[in-house]
Amino acid sequence: MQPGQASRLAEWISRYGLLLALVLLAGLLSCLTPNFATAQNLLIVLRQISINGILAVGVTYVLLTGGVDLSLGSVVALTGVVAAGFAHPGEYPVILAVLVGILAGSGCGLVNGLIVTRGKVAPFIVTLGMLTVARGLALVVSGGRPVSNLSSSFTVLGGGAIIGIPIPVLILCVVAFASHVFLKRTRPGRYIYAVGGNEAAAYASGINVTAVKTLAYAVCGGLAGLAGIVLAARITTGQPNAGIAYELDAIAAAVIGGTSLSGGVGGIVGTLLGALLMGVLNNGLDLMNVSSYWQQIVKGLIIVGAVWFDQKGRR
Amino acid sequence: MRSDVRTTEEVESFLRIRGLTKAFPGVRALDDVDLDLKPGEVHVLIGENGAGKSTLMKLVAGLECPDSGEISKQGRVLRMRNPHDAIRLGIAMIHQELMPFRQMTVAENILIGQEPVQFGVWIDRKGLLQGAARVLGRLKCAISPERLLGELSLAEMQLVEIARALAQDADVIVMDEPTSSLSKTEVAALFEVIRDLQQRGATILYTSHKMEEVFEIGDRVTVLRDGRRVTTLKVDDASEEELIQAMVGRELTLVSSRAKGRGAGPLLTVHNLSRKGGFEKLSFQVNAGEILGFAGLMGAGRTAVVNALFGLEPADRGEIQIGDRRLRIRCPQDAIRHGIGLVSEDRRRLGLVPQMSVRSNLTLANLKAYSRRGFVDVAAESRITAEQVHSLGIKSAGQEQPVAFLSGGNQQKVVLSRMLLICPSVLLLDEPTRGIDVGAKSEIHGLIRKLASDGLGVLLVSSELPELLALSDRLLVMRNGRLVAELDPERTSQEEVMGHAMLR
């Protein structure tokens, strides 16, 4: 093969490989099980990935700056119980519950961001601390009990649908679209890539690195708050024990989608494809009655395999 | 079967390179190159940035794999998939950016990967120190093997790297611009080591950007241009003009007369500026339309001064004024806002965002000017990029190409262009032509002059005296963090400048 061809092929694979894998997987599943390629099932897949999708979009911001957020699952629980506390029937308008939930989430993110930037503590440590603190706060706020008796105008956010499309899916679409535009088209978005690509050079170009990083953590936390609201609405209670290990699925989706853990490379389109791949795989294995034990093994292999393949394509 | 009859050619050529080709996305870095290294020769490789020198060296040292072509040593074809293979085959590389383990001792660095062991596991510390001392002794080098590498000077680290190559029994040593960060005395010491290695039979492949080095250390010289070999000559038969012409492929006007833009008032005034551990009580001014040169040895504090003026390492005391306004510069953002731009000596760390495109890198410091209500105006961005690419002659495979794939000279132009886009009134240039080939160098010289004649104040730090003398309107000399002399470049000599710069 000509050298030029080889590198073009590598470029093509690193750009479209994931999409190709997704299409192949979907094709395979439609052959193997008749129930896969139905409109109803595909909507189920989308609804299943919506919460992980929102979290994965959020964590993409942080990963792009070269950081990481391990506290997402706990923030989901905290914001879920906080929002649920404002969502009892006849007390407050539902928009208030939503706002409070998102604010609580971005508050956690803001604290993460400020300690990372001002305190110069490694993101891994800071967000590991937040993982415990937010979980504790969720238990304190709720007294350790599920917050139930939620208004129907709140629970519709998790269970409702508009013209047949589940509301969580619509929320994910809006969040993903807005984030894609933000990261690719706005000045702060460009700065997020620059900071992750070479922090010292970004600083020497007059970019306020502290603000950019803090923003990324705050947005990530806010989106975790939104995910917490959707989850509480779907299970109709604010559960202080919800969301355990959700951050790992979110990071996995972003990384499968080609976002680099060292920052500066990746994006929302990849992250969505990553989340979709994980969702389709789960769903397909469910339909084929593969035990959930085995599903975990397959998921782990896919995470490592996808990144391995991606790196080979880059080289 | 050691007694086979060898043809004369095989004896003559110790390392034989045939048809070597390597492409990267968008560039054919090396194109069908043949080269023969004779045993015990110092073979110098020269060429403009992007000519393929670094690629050729990386292929020889196993850091990259060729797309086609082969390398054979003493008649045996080498298959190298990584540097480890190369080392096993007796080929070692001394890198341009040294890659040693700073938190380990000199001895550990030298014998890395072949530490003497006892009982199969324990490292024999005494044996390690002795082994390292033996190698250092062969280099007539007085560095203690017990010191931490991080404490050494760049020149000493380089010697340690060479010692490592010796310890690995390398008989082909590849040196990628080994003198780019060394002082004059250190270069002389290095050359002595090279001659010594040569006498012991080592073959040395050496790249350089400095013409005088070719004549001082080289036996033969090969010129590369655009990934192809142009010519190979005996150094004794070659002339400087001939080599430069082969490199650039055109006639080259060297340094011409200086800009005569002085006379306007002071742009930047610095009064009693100090920074602990960097420089003390500096006072000087840069006038509009003037190039103010800063001479001095490495570590004299010149970089600390420009970094302070740009806010990277802010000054502790003293005043900085632009026009009549006193400024507080605490970070690069402050400096950029007041029209001060810096092209740093450390292009990789403080300049490039490697995975980002040429376009995004160019506009990074003044993105505000190319956006509306927070959204980047890609059309405006592309327009200004096209303009800059054209006026600075930046060669790339397009605006969207990541800058990581550009050659050093083109990367430097990108960083320089980024600072021009902030529309500075004062431009700080720290070693703007370091590691850049002759052609790009003269382009950048021309550009600096043009900027000054457009009314900018330029502060030029350079370790190349001919460059400083040719470009500067006034020349300041620093020593040990202090200003020690102001000279008129037209009436001084390199010797006089060095006399002020050296410690007494």
C-alpha cells in the first residue's frame, strides 16, 4: 500500500470508525433478533441512554480541559433529592425545582473547579472528595430516606413524551446540540480546547485559564444536576442512594467517543456515539437474554477495545 | 562465515541507507533518500526546516519506521521497530530536546536498562557507580556519578546522554542539533568529545543549523531539501555559499542594512525593575521604530526580563511604562491588553497548541477580534489566516492542519503571527530564530526589520551575536542579572560584546 493511502485510511478510521462500528452492531442485532429494529425498541434505547448521555456530555467539557470529574454519580443523587424536595404537589412551580436542582449541581461543579484551579489540587483528588461529600450531603438533606410524593408536572420530565418522543430524550438532544455549538463555535469553547491542548501556551496567549477550567467543571456539575432531576422524575422519588458509579459510564462513553483523557481532543458528536454504542450493546444483549453478569464483561472489553483501536488509528 | 569477501563499497560504507521514504499526513517528509556513512566519520546533515533532517535521524535511530527503503549496517539489513532495536544494533541518538530522567542520578541515567545486578534482582549500587565513572572517565568528564541529573546544566546533561550512548556500546551516534542550547566553551568541549569518539572508531551523524560547525567538526556534509538529498560533499571541498545555495535552492541575500526608523519617542520605559533570582534594577527604554538588542550568556537573566515584561514571571519591584502610562503587569493578559507581545524561546511549551489547527493557533491570543457576541466568526478567521499565511510564507497542508505537523520554522512563524494579530506596540522576541534554518532565518530577520520600520518597538534577545549586531539599533549587554553595557552595534565587535558578557 502507498504511504499516503495508509495514512488516509487511518484518518478515515479515526473519524468514522465509531459510526461504522455502531452501524455494524445495529445491523448484526437486527439480524439476530427481530425485536431490535422496531421503532418502539429504538425509543427504549434512546430513553435508556438519556441520563448517561447527559452526564457524558457534561464530563466531556471537563475531559477536554485535561481534567476529570469522578463526583457525577453522587451529584446526581444530591440534586435528585434536592429537586424532589421542591417538587411536592401544590407547593412550588416545577420550574423552581428544576432550577434548584441545576444550581445545586453547578454549585458542586463550581467548588470542584475552584479547588482545582485556585488550590492546584489534582482533579482526580478533588472530585474524589466531592464524590463522598455530595453523597453525604444527599443523605443529610433527605435524612437518609427517599423523597417521594412528587407532583405529576415534575415526574412528567422523566416519564412523559411529546409527539411520541420521551422527554428525557428531547432533553438530551437539546443539551447535546447546545454543547456541540458551544464547544465548536464560541470563544469559551475554543478556549476549552486550547487549555486542554497546552495549558501553558493558552495562558501565554492571554487566556484566563482559571475561568475556563472553572466554567467547564460548573457546566459539568449543572448537567449532572439536570440528569439528577430526570432520574428522580423517572423513578418518581429523590433517592439518596441513586447514581452510584454513573460517572464511570459517562467517562467511558466520552472516551469511547474519542475524547482524550489528556485533554484538547474530542467532542460531543463522539461522546453521543459512544453513549449510543454502549446503549445499543446493552439493549441487544438484553434482547438476546444474555445475563447481566456477562454484559458487564462485554462492556469492559468494549471500553478498552474502542480506545485501543482509536489509538492505532491515530498513530 | 566471517571471512567472506566484501566489496570495497561495503567496507567503505558502514551504514548504508537506500531509498528511504516516510510520509506524514499532508507531507512527504523524506523521499527516496540514499546515504552512505563511512566508518569513523562525522557526517553533518544540513537543510532548511522541513527538509527532512529530523525524520531521517528518527528513522536511523528507530524512533519512526520507514514507509519504504532500507538501512543496513556493515552489509546487514537492519530491522528496527523501536529505539530499543536500534540500541541493540549499536545505534544511539542524542536528542535535540534531551529526554533524561531528572530525578535519577547520573549513574542511573547512564546505565539505564543495563544496571549491574546481584542475585538477579538487587541493583549493585557500587557496580553502578563504578561502571558510570568508567564511562565518564572515557569522556574525560568530571561529573560525579552520584549527582542528580536535574542539578546539572544542559551541557552536562548532554555529556551524560553521550555517556549513555557509549555505555550502550553504540558505534553509530546520531546527534540532533546538540549545540543549540550550549555556550561557546561548552561547544568546544563537546567537539573535543566528538573528535575523541571518532578516534575510537565511532561514526557520527550530526545535524546542525550553524554553518561554522559544519566546517569545524564535519568530515563530509549532506544537504537535504524538501525531503530529498541534494548533494554530499567533502567538507574540505565545500564552500559556505555553495552549501547555502544547495539548501535554499536559490540565491540568498544575507543580512542587509539596518532599519533607520529611530527618532520617535520612547514606547516602553522600564525603571529599576527587579525580580528575585532573575535580574536587578534594570532601567532602559525601547523607542518606537527601534530594535533594542539584548546580549548575554545563558542564564544572564535576559529571558527573565522579557518574561517579566509579558507577565509570565512578574517583576517584584520597579516600574513599567508604555508611553506615559504606568502599568501593572501581573499576567500575560495584562501585557496583551497593553499591546505587549512575546514570542517565547520555548515554542513547544509556551507557544503551540499542537493538536489545534493553524487557524485556531493563529487567532488564539486575539480571538475576540474574530468573534461576534461570543461566537467565533470562522469566515473572518479564515480571511485573516489566509492573509498571515501569505504574508509570512507559512507552509502547511492548509488552515485546518494541526500545527504539530508543521516544521520548526513554520511553527515559529505561526507563533510570531499570533502575536502580530494582537496588534502590539512593543514586541518581545526571545531567540526568534533558534533552531531555524538559514532560509527561514533570513525571512524572519526581514520581518523583524519591517515591523520596526512600521513603528513597533522591538526587544530582541538572541544568543547569536552576528544576528544581534546586524539587526539591533542599540545593544544592551546583561551579566548576572544586571545591565553592564550599552553599545552601538555599528561600532562594536563580537569580541567586545563577549568581553562584557563574560564573568570576570
